[in-house]
Amino acid sequence: MWYTAMSKLYYDLYCDESGTDKANFHFGAIHCSRARANIFDRQIQDFRARTGLSGELKWTKVSRRFLIAYIEFVDIFLDDQYATFILSEISKGEHWRKLASSADSQFLHAYFHFLEQAMWASARYAIFLDETSSKRYKFNSFHYALNLPNIKYHRQKKVHTFTVVDSHESNLIQLVDVLLGALTANSTASHKIELASYVQEKIKASTKYGRPKLFTYKWIAPEARRFKPQM
């Protein structure tokens, strides 16, 4: 199995996005080892068995009735001493339309730059994206672009596997969705404000190795692209 060799250099990224129809929107990702992802998955399965919440968990479904359950859900990530969260604010700006000729391709160019920010230079990755993100056929060229030489640091592929998943079937994508909503959404509902405040305060902690639990970035569409993957 490809994770066994030099395992400390192999990571997973579980990614989602929110507010893509707005001038400023966000990408978010859980960055962790495959072993840690398996631990999260088992913990979420245990959580579901305890709470009876077998359906999709997401920010839009947070309610007063299930607030305590959602706090327990986000604590699976927040209490972990190893995994981190990558948050990027994307500003379309005046040059957004220059990225590409279609809305799908513009979105994918922004996603490309988010993943560049999220990935460590010396590591290899398995990337998991929510399948509702964009048209599926475009992701073949997207995966290819991520491994081109000017962003490849060694002979091995930087992105070893690239998987588009159904969020209904991915516990970790659902966890990203709730965390991303709590970190970025503007809600007037008291229960969502409470959950957002809880996440924003607790995520200020550091990991076991002293790294921030939350990494934040900003990106605005440039006037001239430095790199042009065909997407």
C-alpha cells in the first residue's frame, strides 16, 4: 500500500467550499494523515450510533434541537492533537473573468490555487473533493495540472490520488462542511452563532507539535495568471 513507505510524508486533504456565488467565498480542508482520517471515521461512526444521527451532517442542518450533538461532532476534530484545518478566502476581484472563459473553469482555477496553498512542499497527497463542486469531466485535467513539474518538488507525483466523493457518503467531508460554516457563515440564528463562537474559540489551540490548528489564507484573482492549467 502506498501509504506505508515514508508515511510521515503522506497526507490526506478533505475539501469543501461555500458561498461560491458571492464576490468573496471560501474553501476549507481537513489536513491529516490517512491513519488519522481512519480514526476520525471510526469516531464519527460511534457518534452516529450514540446520537442516532445517521443522515448527512452539514452546516445548513444545524438546529437548536441538535446543537449539543453538533458540538460533539465538531469536537471530534477540535479535540484531536494532530489534524489541522486549512481555510482560504477567495476574492474574485476585478480580474476574475480573466482566469478562464467559463464559470466552471474560473472556479477550478481558484480551487487549484487553494490546493497549492494547502499542500506542504515535501509531502504527497490523496485529495478528496465533494462531487457537487463542479462538472466531473473537468477534474481529470485538474488532477494532471496539480502534478505538472513547476509545482512538483520531487520525481513522485505530488497528488498520488484524486477522488471525487459524494458528501452524503463521506463523514470527513461532512465534518469539513460544518467546520467551514462555523468559521465563515454569517447567521442570525442563535444556535448557529453559539456553534460558530465555540468553533472559532476552540480552534485557536495548537497541535501536539506546536503548529496552529487553523491555517488561514487569502487569494484574489490576479491580473495575469502565472500558471495556466487547461481546465
